Amino acid sequence: MSRPAPEPVQVVKQRRDAALAALVDGVPYIGFLGVRFERLGDELTAILPFDDKLIGNPALPAIHGGVTASFLEVTAIIELSWAMIWADMESGKLDPLTLDREHLPRLPKTIDFTVDYLRSGLPRDAYARARVNRFGRRYASVHVEAWQDNRTRMFAQATGHFLMPAREGTE
Amino acid sequence: MTSPPIAPQKFIEALPFARALNMTLEEIGDGRAEISMPWDARFVGDPATGVIHGGAVSALMDTCCGAAVLSFPGASSTATIDLRIDYMRAARPGARITARAECYHATRSVAFVRATATDGESDTPVASAAGAFVIERLNSEGKP
């Protein structure tokens, strides 16, 4: 007996990148903020390139607290949605090439979100990664950390709870 | 930051991101503020429903809470320490969202603020918020 040949790497990459792009491009507010995502395997890093419109305190200058909150919440929702579709995508149940604005999986809804502002956001690019600490049928708990120049010096962190969309076979 | 009383137009003009979200300062004074934000297709978070992204609501709440702190008697500047937002229901697509914040207590250096956001659709707010803010005080000569 022989095993099926492993999928060619470019096929795997294309599938994953297409799914991520469909997810991210489908949300207008992500484009408005200018946030993009980099993927290494299933790990996502959100990137917020600095822009003058993101400033909240021109005197310092510092990134607006609302930008920081938005960046963290966007990162949490995409991470959670990504975790949601990953298994279906890898098993072939979900074909990412059929994903577009009209055919996206339903997104989780934010129940609550708490942001801890550790230091002011400097006028330069910011990065964030989220970790799903609870992935339940009804709700999920997600923690997010954001940093700028130095990975070990977070400028903000947040925890949020999200209502999971109804999924096939879980009702 | 400007010392109170704050000229309503100046406040939003001074905050590029508040301007980017088309916020309007409706009222401010005595530790309270009211700021509204129109619906805009660019602020949508869920393409399936057209509902505004929670992050945009957070930005509105943060701005409004900060404004409330700045209008507290004797305040000269502020910064958010933490802010929790509870999303009680989806805002109606197309509706303007109005946030009202109140700085209900301030110590020498910390201000406690709560806020609600409504969309004019029902008495149940779209979201509520509670946060702690740093408050810098004017000195006895009224200077920052």
C-alpha cells in the first residue's frame, strides 16, 4: 500500500492565502485602518502601518486609543475566524476559492472587549498577535497583544469574548 | 490638550482619527460629553449585515470618555488606562451612533468614566463602556 502523494506546497499555500485574503478583504473597516496580515503556517501577525490619520494626540504625537482598540479587536476577530475555518479548509470541506464577499463564513460577534493601555502608541508601525484561550461552541475567549519596535514591550493588550456563529452540525 | 472650556469644533479638529471617523462633538462640559459618528460603508465590520465594526464604536467611546475627562473641572490632559466595552446589540446599519460619557469620579490622578452608545432605534443602548483614565490637573494658577 502506498500513501497518497503529499499536496504540492504551492497548492497548500495558495489555498491558505486565498482563504485569509477573502476573510480580511471582506471587512471594510480593516481596509479603512490599513491593517494587513502575515501568515506563517497557521500563525497570523497583524500589521498596522503608521498613517497620519491614526493620530489621537498630535502634541506627542501618539496613536489614537481608538485605533489601538480597533487594531486589537480586528486581530482578535480574524484570529478567531481563522481558527474556525482552518479545520474545514484543511479537510477540504471548505473550498477557499469559492470564498468571496458574498460567501464568507459568518463572523464571530464581540460580546465584550477590554483594552489595557500600557504605553502610548508611537507614530510608527504596530504589530499584534492573538491567542484563542477558549474555543467553545457558544463563545470564545481571545487575548491579544500589540507591540511596536520591541516584541517584549507591549504597548497594549486586550481580552475579548465573542459569540460564535451557528455552525452546521452544532445546533 | 486644550484646557476647558473646550471649543467644540477645536476638539475634534485636533484629533486626526476622530476626524477620519467623521465624529461630531455635540455637547461637552462639567465632566460630561456627547459625541456622534455617522454610519459609513468604510466602517463596516460585518459585510453580511452592514453593521459597524466594534473597533469603530470603541474609538467613539474612547474619544467621548476622554472628552468627558477633559471637561472635568481642573483637568488639563488625559490618557486612557483601560476601557471595557460591552456590545449589547448590533447598531442599525445606516444609523448615526451617539455616545454619552460621564466622568463620575476623579481622584488627584485617576478619572473614572462610564458611557453608553445609542442609535436612536430603541432605549437599549448599542454598547456601554467603563474605563479608568489618567487625569492631569491644572495648578493653582490655572496652568497645566
